[in-house]
Amino acid sequence: MQSNRDAAESLGDRVRKLRMERGMSLAKVAGADFSRAFLNQVELNKSRPSVRVLRVIADRLGTPVDDLLDRDDGALGGEHR
């Protein structure tokens, strides 16, 4: 089944796009839950957030987790931050 999202748009792309649209800094989204550097790595698609971290990101961005996920991009990892 083809996703209705742009095939080139990854989890990191979606996180960065929403963060920028909302005028939020890396620090504001990360808070005390994880580092700005880790969030930057997520946005650059070099790290994958755990489910817990993804929920925090979605909550801070005011969007459902499903809006960040594209089930075909392997967005979730086993990292614990």
C-alpha cells in the first residue's frame, strides 16, 4: 500500500518540519527528557528515537505520534534516552 506522504519524507524530516513550523528550538522540544544533540541526530535521520521519546516529541509538538510515523520508514528504534 502506497503512503500518502512524500516517499522522501522521513521521521526526522517530519519532526524538523513541525518543529520549525511551530517556531520551537531543539532545546524546547528536548526539554529535560533527552539532549538537543540527540534530537538533532533524529532530525538528520542518524538516530532513531525509542517509543517513549517519540511520544515526548509528539506531545511537545502538539501532534499525534501517528502523524510523525510512516510505518514503512522503520522510524522506531531500540535506543533508550
